[in-house]
Amino acid sequence: MSADRPPRAYFYTVWDPVLLGVRDGDEKYFWHVGQGESLFDLAADPAELCDLASERRTRAQELRRQLAALVAFQQRWLAELEKKGTRNR
């Protein structure tokens, strides 16, 4: 990992609603699919009590695009595995 980039981790749940998220440095973003989004600054708010998604709309949209790109990549990758017949081996 490069010293000039903050650590990034992606996560998800399959509960209803589906929840996708990314932690990028001190920021943690949740996309509650079909229900909205949340953005937290973990350095200032480690308990995740102050949702900043409406204040930091541009940053929330950027993180949502990153999640969408990851999901699209995974869908393409799984489709390729299906074509090759190697998905469930």
C-alpha cells in the first residue's frame, strides 16, 4: 500500500435492505440500496452519530460511484466465469 493513499476497504450485507459500504481513510460511507446513504468522519465522530452525507454531497456521490464501479466489475467478472464454466468448481 502506498504511504500517500489512505487505506480503503469495501464491505456489504445481504440483509433487507442490501447495504454496501466503503471506508476510505477516516471516512465511512454506507449506501442503503433503495433507501439512502450515510457518510461519517470517523476521526471526528468514531461512534458514527453525525451523518454528513447531505453536507458532503459531492464526496458521498464520489464514494457511491466507487461502490457502483466495484459492483459492475464483479458482475462482469462473474459473467466471464459463467461463460468459461468455472464459477462453481
